[in-house]
Amino acid sequence: MNQISYQIEDRLYLNITDRCTLGCSFCPKNCGSMDLHEYDLSLDHRPSSQEVIVAIGDPAAYTEIVFCGYGEPTLRLKVLLEASRYIKEHGGKVRINTDGLANLVHKHNVLPELGRYVDSLSISLNGQNQEVYDRHCLPAMDDSYQAMLEFLRLAPNYIPHVTATAIEGLEGVDIAACEKIAADCGVGFRKRILGVVG
């Protein structure tokens, strides 16, 4: 059975794809596990907008609804936008956890589209330079690091709350340098801990 939505504390998370633009060495999926807390996030198909909306229920019942899961939600931009519109029209708040590569994938700036419905973005910075980023994130596309940084710089022009994240405990990752990059881009910063998911 598909676990399209799953709740952690007072937030609802939406698992809309198992595809990703990165092959991160630290992602549980790439280490053979699709489990998160008590949930199995395996998908036997990628859910439609209507399936996602049904799985949400009442958006106002949660402090926020987060597009996350073990895949990159912006790969399914149409579904993400349709579900986000439903959430906003029914009193909910929308956050997207993303690798920041949507503009590279879709070959245009998607932030104006996201800005209509999205309250906050959490963008995986994960490295203070391309060498560290590539070592841990294993991007499928060339120039992913630079594309992510450009997305990080542009995002505050469209989205009210933008945060960059990096993981303490990954070899070579300089948390202070990552925090400075975030500050230079005009966004917030949150340190994550290796092995702590959700």
C-alpha cells in the first residue's frame, strides 16, 4: 500500500515520488531502507493529484504540510502545484523540502509558480563547495551545485521563508562555511545531524 501521507508531530508529510536528481550516500533509500519512523515510504506507483489531495484530508488540521519523502518533489511539479493550491485554498501552510535543482530539471525558473502557493522552502545545501557536494550527493546532472546555489539565491524573491540545510557528521562538510553561504544568499540556515531523519 502506498504511504502517500505520513504524520510526524503536528506536521503532515507528502510522499509523491520515489525519483530523485541526487544519489546521496547518506539517504536511507540509497542504503537499502524505505522506512521512516514507523512508516514504509515505498511507492508502487506515483500518486495523482487527486490521490494526494485525498491523502491530505483537512489541511488546516496541521501546522504545516511538507512535500518530502524519499524522492525530489519538484520532479512532479504539476502534482505538487495542484496539491499545494488545494492546501492553500483550505487554510493550510505549505513547505517543500528540496534539493534546489528544479530550475535545472525544468529548464526555466519555477520559483514564480511555487511562490503562488508555497510558504517555505528547505533547500539541501549539503556542502561548502562543489567537491564536497559531489562526493556526498552524487548528482545525476552536470553543474548541479551551481544550479542549487542559484536557486538558493533566487528563492527569497518568491518564497517568504527559505532555509538552507547541511548535515553535521558528513566527512569534509564545514558547517560554519555552509551557514555563511546561506547568509550571503539571504536565507536562513539549519544544521541537521547525520543519521537523524524526519
